[in-house]
Amino acid sequence: MTYQDDKLTRARKQLDQKLAPLRDQAAFVRPAKGWVRAIRDALGMTGRQLAERLGIKQPTLVALEQGEVNGTITMGRLKELAEALDCTLVYALVPNRPLQQIVADRARHLANLRLMRTHHSMRLEDQGLAEADLADERDRLAAGLLRDNARQIWRPDEDEK
């Protein structure tokens, strides 16, 4: 493993540890009317009052709140709304699986595609590998992909185009 690959592995591990508490997505499901509206309502603040704090008109606030619900609001505007509500905007991309697993799965997928091309030809010549041998070869190819240059696994394979 090269220094660069080792560095990437450590970075993935650190990010996985940092993001693990956020993986419980149920805790972060946006309320039906959006976070801005939910917090504004919980504070007992009217739309007019929040609009005044922001120096905008109430219809503009309604459009911003709707923009949050629709996913069209900008990060900058959402940050302004958060600050007007005495909140902090927290932004994160939370992987659905550990990053190391995503990388390993991708390498295995590519190894499998490459192996299947060769295995198909070998089977036609009655030289196909047994399942256990195929699994071993898949693992060997995947490890090689990650060892030689982990960044190459994100290039589209010919069979994926």
C-alpha cells in the first residue's frame, strides 16, 4: 500500500467515525413544513416577525420557507434564516454505508466485471473456474485495484457504459 493509499484509508476512517452519530437518519428527517417553519412555530414567532428580523416582506419569507420544503433554497439564504432564528445551520453529507465499505464494494464490483469477461470466455472453452476459485480471484483483483491506485476505481468500466 502506498503512502497516498494509506492516507486515503485513514481519512475515510476518520470521516466514518465523525459521521457515525449522524447515520441515524430518522433523527434528521425534515419536518413536513421545513425546519425554518417548525422552529419559528416552536418559538411562537409569526411569519411577519421573522420577515421583519430579516428585513424582507412576509410573502418573501413564505417563498423562502416553501423553498426549503422544495429543496430550492440556497445555502446562504438558509444560513440567514437560521441566524435570524438564533440557530446554527449544520450541513453534512452522510454516507449510507461506511466509506471504506463503499470503496471495497466498488473495487469488488469492478473486479467482478473484469473477471466475468474472462470467465465467460474460459467457460466457452470448458476452462471455467469453480465458485470458490472465482471468489478468491475476485478478492485478489479487488485488493489489487485498491493497492495499485484506489482512485482508478471511480473511472467507468467498459461494461458500465
